[in-house]
Amino acid sequence: MQKSVFLGDVPPNRVDEIVLFSQELLNLETDAVYIFPMCRPDFEQVKIVGQGFDKPLVADEVLTKVI
């Protein structure tokens, strides 16, 4: 099973486009897309155990990072 994670600042209308595109592309019996809205204060409280993303890179400069 392959998994990807994308983190970024996405405008609401773009999220809607991603949802629509995902519904057309995915096999809804086996695949899934999760979209979690998160404000900056919540993001700053994220805790990771083990391997994670490079928080300074994704916090301000990079709009999307694949892990």
C-alpha cells in the first residue's frame, strides 16, 4: 500500500477542486483522500514521533511537501 501526504496552504475553492478530481480519479472502494483544515496555532502544536517532515520548510516557504 502506497501513501502520500501533502501539506500546504490551499484556498477553499482549490480544496473543492481537489475533492471533485479525487472522486473521479480514485477507486472509492480501495482509495481515500483525507483533508484536514488546520490553523497556524494548531499546526505549531503538531507532535511527531519518529520520521516526519522538515517543519521549518513546510511552515512558511513550501506550499506542498510529499512525505
